[in-house]
Amino acid sequence: SEFERSLIKYLEGAHVGEFHNGDLTSIQAKYPAPPKETRPEITILGNLKGEPSEAPVAMNIDSTYQNPTLTMPIPPPTRCKEKKCAGCKQCSKLTNWWSDFWETTDDLMVKSNLHTHHQAHEPTAKERRAKVTKGMKTKYKGAKGCRNKDGVCMARFPREIFTESIVDHSDGSLNVKKLESEMNNVTPMLTYCLRCNTDVTSLLSGTAIKAIVADISDYVSKASLKSYQVFSSMYDVL
């Protein structure tokens, strides 16, 4: 129906689950990984034992590259007011800005939005020793990983891939297009402005709404707030 097509178009425009200019492999090859990208040239003259290598190895990296997670967003230029403009200087500036916008957004997403699987960190013998904290002995606990004892990711990655948005008319469920399994959906404009990891989803069911309310409540309740302040915050959000 027309309503169904309009709803899907709106949701696909509000958040995406893939890069704009290519797949994960091409984007990773295109943008350097932090933090070594700021070094214009690195020359390796020997190995760790102090012995000279057979031949110097040079790594040439574009010195003009700036890590977008360490920069501020650039506001767009003023839009041309001519309705039938043939391509003035102002229109050209706006076109270039949008091109830079998508390049920057892809770079931000590959740097901050990809999930990396890791096992729980087992503490070393030194870390296992009791530590005195405020007069009480506490044992060091290793970092908690995303995988459980069965090797299953507790963050539910990788996610299911959908090459196009699909509506299941039997139960009314909607699966929005998603091409990257190790990344949550994002809103490109929000990613560009905040320059960090952001996850965006549409609350299409009562279960999803209850889950987000529980998540918000968990974060809010960690602070030293009164109960009425917690419920007031929930009321304002909903």
C-alpha cells in the first residue's frame, strides 16, 4: 500500500545499517585505523633486538588526513535561493559539502560503530592479588567480555542481514534494510554531529518500548536520584 511504502521510505531515511560509499572491506581499506594515521612517515630501520633490517620499510600516510573523531563538524554552506539554478558557485559548495559529509560519516562509523568480539579477560597472578581499598581487601576481577562460556555474543552480534526492507503481513513486523552485520543502525546526521558511537532504532512494538524504558531506568537509577525524580524523567521522555 501507499502507506506502507511511505513508512518504509521514512524509516530508511531516518536510520541506516550500512555505509554510504561501499561495504565494510572497502571502507576499512580506504580509511586508516587510529592512532597511527597522524604520523606522516614511519621508517623501520631495525628489529626489536637492535639488528638492522635487510631493507628500510617506509609507511607513507597522507599527512593532511584528520581523524574525524578528533575534529568538529563543519556546518553546511547557505543553500542557493534560485529554484532553477543551472549550477552556481553556491550550489557547487553545497554539493561538495554533502560529498564530504558522507565521506566523514563512513569514516566515523568504521572507527566507532563496529562491534568487536572479545572473551572475558582472565586476571594475571599479579592482578589476582588482594588490593586494599578503603581498608577493605578486594580481589581483582578481569574485564567482562561479550562472549559467554558457550562462545555466544551477549550483545547479539552478528545481526541478521536484510538486503531490503521487508514487512511480514502475517504479524505486522517490519525488518528495515541492513547490510552490515557487525554494526547497529545509525542516523548519519547524528553521527556526523556527535562524532562518536551512536545507536539509533525505531520503536515499532510495545516490547521494544518496554526494553528502552528499562534501559533508561537502569542508567538513571545508577545516579543518586530520588524515586520521584526517576519516574518524572521517564514521564518526560515518554
